[in-house]
Amino acid sequence: MSEQPDPAAPEEIRDYIRDIIRDDLAAGRREVIVTRFPPEPNGYLHIGHAKSICLNFGVANEFGGRCHMRFDDTNPVKEEHEYIDAIQEDVKWLGFRWGEHLYFASDHFERLYGWAEHLINAGDAYIDDLSPDEIREHRGTLTEPGRNSPYRERPVAENLDLFQRMRAGEFPNGARVLRAKIDMSSGNMNLRDPVIYRILHANHPRTGDAWCIYPTYDFAHGQSDAIEGVTHSLCTLEFEDHRPLYDWLIARLPVDMVPLQYEFSRLNLSYTVLSKRRLIQLVQDNHVRSWDDPRLPTLRGLRRRGIPPAAIRDFIGRLAISKSDGVVEMALLEHCVRELLNQTALRRMAVLKPLKVVIDNWPEGETEVLEAINNPNDEAAGTRPVSFSGEIYIERDDFMEEPPKKFFRLAPGREVRLRYAYFITCREVIKDDAGEVIELRCSYDPASRGGSSPDGRKVKATLHWVSAADSVPAEVRLYNHLFTRENPGADGDVLDDLNSESLEVLADCRLEPGLANAAIGEAVQFERQGYFCSDPDSTPERLVFNRTISLRDIWAKIQKQNRQS
Ligand code: ATP
Ligand code: MG
């Protein structure tokens, strides 16, 4: 086990949001805690969303409440069914359930329309005929107040009539909007008469052509919260400045309960990007193969890469829920993945860059079956048979013809151990015409069966290997960071920081034959190499494996350096 403490037991998790909830419960301000995860169905989820998902569902579970799955589908132009389905699948994969509490902002359109009329009737909203450009000009800047629209003082009856005609489809896109009447000189730009309804003649994935006016985010989010009985509306910091508007609107609507918004910082992760716009660009411009490319931080990418959802939950559980922005080290995520897989993954032998070894003194035609341990961290995982014979493959990098001082693996005249098998000694090096080593001739010591010599002779290295006859060919894909710098695009174009070596394909690997039956996505450890999983591209003729992560944990090293400095 590592020295890293386990994440705190649920009831012990402390952060400022959970503290507020505890206080609300203790003071009787709330009886049931209701949260929601509110994605816009305009892209695939990424690990940043996982922070919001784990927080919202986690809090609801910890306090015996419930978390709603709510699609914020107020912008029909950018939304698609494909995303609605994919998002639900991904949240379930991450391990969370919402039961019957699946909602769409569009479910509430009729109610929202009624609430908009309510604001108009109360003199709190008006129809503005200014063009989008004019509205922008009137808005002012951070240092200058805005100016009132000439339509701001329209009588209620006229506003109502125009709003109803907007709904009836009498006006083209952009002709008019409904604005909340707040304060054009407010220091908070969001309060300068924000637009709450706009005309959009567009087919909506769920409501079809029923509507040609749509509420904006600000007039849908808090309202949906109120309709669904959400008590704590947890969102990321960029909405902090929207909170006064959130509260202003709720205070003026005939709601049954008052939801409150709390903000927390977004997850930023080194060596990658977590912005939907950026991710879409990477996919569309073919910098990666697809949305589930194992190099992407999308949940689909991480899944295809072989990262278990429990490792993502563990990772998120170690992050601070606070209001200060920062960048989390990718190495921490990798550490969580290793820590989990080290406990659970079965060990197998696989040779990624094969070098043939012929054992000269092996009895002609004979095959021997040896016993290999499946998981040293889990005795119940048992053992498996591996067959050994006179021709095997070892890793090309495990041999050097002229080894430097610190190289202890195979070299001419040197003896090493083959894992679970025998000691072998390199007797001869065979090269092709170009001088490249293509085969080693070795001898084995029959007395060293199982990996130890009866005379107590020591060797300095143990190599993994596969039998030439009893192994299967495979393609193995090695992944590296998608970007070369921790903070992609920090001084220029993000695309300039793309890592041209983020994918390395090894076409001629040899695997233990049992790996032909590995389930897609199921983690295995290739001994001495790392954790891998079978890729959906695998066919019975051609196995394809992804490297989830190498064995070397740089997180531990970073921690140590931090302690020393
Ligand atoms: P957009 O720019 O399209 O709004 P988004 O990433 O905010 O993109 P949403 O679908 O609105 O996408 O996100 C759903 C929820 O996930 C929101 O509550 C949002 O705050 C949260 N979220 C998105 N990105 C992160 C992140 N990096 N860290 C934490 N939470 C995030
Ligand atoms: Mg958003």
C-alpha cells in the first residue's frame, strides 16, 4: 500500500460547501438536500465535469438527499440528441444514478413563459426593440455605466402584447428581446437589464417547433432549480457574478421554495485542456482520432484508455472544493490510477519490442508449463500456466551488446533470470547484414527452474518474456501527454503546444496468449511496463492494446521534492 491516506470517509469530508449544508440542516433551514448536475447538451463530458458530478451527487448521497440530472437545453442551435444520450451514459459510467429525477429545462418552458409574463405584469421586464448591436452599445463598460433603452418604459399592456406575439412567431430572429428591468448603471454588468428571452426560429431536439422564443441561461437555471426543489445550486466560479441576478429573479417570482447558488473553482489539469470549444477543435481538425481518443480528457477518452471510474472518483475526492483557482497536476490523476490498478489488475507478460532468443541446450521440441502469479497484491487471484520452450522473445531494450556500467540486464556472456522460468546466459549475438541484432543464442540452467539456482548463484536482473510459439501478436498504443507544456497555450496558440509524440504505435508486440480473451477496457498489468487494456479496435485477427499508464509514479517524486524544498 502507498503512504497516501485514504480519502476521508464520506461523513468526514469537509469543505466550505459541505459546511454550509451541515449548518442549513442543523438550523432547520433545509430538511432535504437537493442538488443537480446541469450539463448543456452541446458536447461530451470531460474530467472537469467529473468534479461537478462527484460534488453534486456526492453531497446528495452523503446527506441522504437527491441529485437531479438536468439538461440545460435552452439553446436549440447547438444541441443534439447524441450528446443527451452520451452524457447520461458517461455519468452512469462514473458511478452515479439519478433514479426518476431526469429533467430538462425544456420541460419547464411553459412555466418559464408564465413567469416571464409575471415579471412583465409586475413592471420588472420589458420588450426591447433595439438590435443586438445596439443593446451591446447601450450596455456600457466596466468603467462606464450603461444607458437606458428608449423602450424601457413601455406600458405593461404593450409589453405583454409584444411578448405574446413574439411567442406566436410574428417576428424574425433578433427583432426583439425580453429584458429584466434592473439597473443600467449597476457595477455588475449582469444586472444591466439582462436579456431573459430571445427569438430563435429553430427546431429544438425535444420541443420541436413548439417554441420560437427561448429563455436565456439566466432565466432558466435558477428557475429550474426552484421548480425542481433544488436547495443548493452548486456551480463554477464564473457564475459568481450571476448570483445577484439569480437572487433578484427568484425574489420576484411566485416560487414555492428559494434555491441558493454556491460557487466552487473549476478543475484545471496540467498538460491538457478542459474547454469544450478546444476539445471540439481537437476532434474536428483531426488532431486526435475521435471523442473517445485515449489522449483526450473526455470521460469517453479516459474510459477507452482504461482508467477505472473509481480512480477518477478517488482523484476528485482529493481535490479541494474551494473558491481559489489553480492547476492540478496530471501526475496526481495518474497516481490515483496506479494506486487502484496496482491492487486490482492481473499481471501478464507482454513483449512490446521483441528480440528473439533461441535456447541452444533446450530439449528439441519440448514445451514446459510454468506457474505464474496473477496478482501479488491479491492472493485470491491465483496463478496461471505459462508455457516455455526453446524459442522465446524478450524486450529488445533488455539486451545491450556493450552494456554501460549500470546496465544489469542481458549482455554477451551474462546470466539473467527469466521471470517464473530459468536462468539463461547469452552465448552468441546474431546480426543481420546491416549489423542489427536480430537474435540471441543462449543457454539455460535446468537446475534454476522457477527462477532460483540451487547453488545460490545470484543474478542482477529478472526479465519478462513470452514463448515464441505460445504468444499472440498485437498492436500496442502508447500514449503520452497531448501537450508538451503544463499550461498549453500559455503564450500563444494552444495548437502550437500539441505533442507530436502523444501517440506511439508499436505494431509487432507479442502477448501471453490468454490476453486474446481480455475484455475490452479491462485493466491488466504488463509486468515491468505498466497498465494496459484491450481497445475496441481489437478484432480476433488483430489485438490492439492501449497503455493506460506506465509503472513509474512521478507524483511520489513531486511530493518528495515539495517536502524537501
Ligand atoms: P460551456 O462553456 O459550454 O458552458 P461547460 O464546460 O461549462 O461549458 P456545461 O455543460 O455547462 O459545460 O457544464 C455542466 C456543469 O459542469 C456546470 O455546472 C459547470 O460549471 C461544470 N463544469 C464544467 N467544467 C468544469 C470544470 N473544469 N471543473 C468543474 N466543473 C466544471
Ligand atoms: Mg456552462
